[in-house]
Amino acid sequence: MSNNPTFFDQVYEVVRHIPYGRVSTYGAIARCLGAAGSARMVGWAMNTSHTQMPPVPAHRVVNRNGLLTGKHHFGSPDAMQQLLEAEGIVVKNNQVQQFETLFWDPAKELEL
């Protein structure tokens, strides 16, 4: 990362830390970065994350209720769900099951 990372760069860095088999939310990532009202900006960052190196596991970012609201940005309607299921996450009706158990809070897990 450069000396002056953009907000999007900071989002990508947080998302790269979400562990395999866990999920976080747009709002939790925004709060972790000191921008509590910027959940939508985190979503925009996820929409443009697919070309980033190192890769950004954007499929691990869902809305505050565990819904796959960003799924239409993954090339096919089922790609986000398939990526999550490949990590052992159960998704039903576009919603992560056992969301509270799988939720990863970057504000508690990272020291930024």
C-alpha cells in the first residue's frame, strides 16, 4: 500500500483480513475505519475490488442481516453464494445462516 492509501485501499486491506469461513459487514468495516456512516462507500469499494492484487475476498462482505446484497457484482447470480459455500458457509434464500456465529468484527480483531 502507498504512504497515503485511499479509503478504498483501506477497505481492501481490512477485507483481506476476514478469515476463511467467516463474514463481515459493510457497516462493520466502515466503523473499523472510523467512517461509521460510510457503509455504502464500502459497498462501492467491493464493487470495484475484483481487479485488485493481492485479491480481495469480497464475497465475505454481506449486509448487516447477513444478506448477499452484493451478489449481482460477481459475474453470475450464484457466484457469491458458491464462493461462501466453498468455505463451508451455509446460505439459504440469499442469507448467511448462523450469521451471528460467523460474523467477524474487524474493530475487535484488528489493530489499525
